[in-house]
Amino acid sequence: MAREIIRTDQAPQAIGTYSQAVKVGRTVYLSGQIPLVPETMEMVEGDIESQIRRVFDNLKAVARAAGGELGDIVKLNIFLVDLAHFATVNQVMAEYFSEPYPARAAIGVASLPKGAGVEMDGVLELGDA
């Protein structure tokens, strides 16, 4: 099956050897997003809540570029430098998603690119064409 590379200027450009997303059939694999502001490629200003919101906004932009929405995500992976921010992730996520929620993992990590406090990636399944 053919792979389609998804690109949008509404989300940060790749900072390494990867694509923002890859679509295979009706499945879209979203690469990890950190809280970079797409226009400046600088980290968002503010606290961890601001970082989490920026990451969800970046994921939403890539999902839309692929023809979907955040609600089409079936699996979400969340990487946190400090798992004490888990409750904040849940609070903000509830503003971006509605039930039924995607399957999810939250993983504590030692560090993330550019000193980010959070990174997320996911898999979304597009509806019928």
C-alpha cells in the first residue's frame, strides 16, 4: 500500500529525519510533537499547561492536514519529563477530546528534545472516504 507523507506549515517542521505524519490507507501515524510554535520554531512561552496546549494544537494541525481531527486519534502516547503533570494533561485533554477517548499511554522520560516538558504522538484512523 502506498504511503502518503503529510506536511503542513500549521505545525512545526520536522527537526530531524522524520515526517510530520505518514498516511497508509485510512491510518495516519502522527510523529511526536513538542511545544514548538510553528511560525518561530521556538518553544512556547509559559508553564506546562501552555506546553500541553501547544502540543495538542500541533497534533490537531497535522491531523487536519491528513484529513482528520483530534477525535479520529485511536492511540495517543504522552511523554512527560515530570509525571506530576499527569493531572494537568488530563484536564487539558478533556478540553480537546470528548468520549469515547482514545487508547493512551503516559510515560515518564528523563528528557525530551529542546528541553520540552511534554511530547505526544499518535495514530488516527480516518472515517470512510
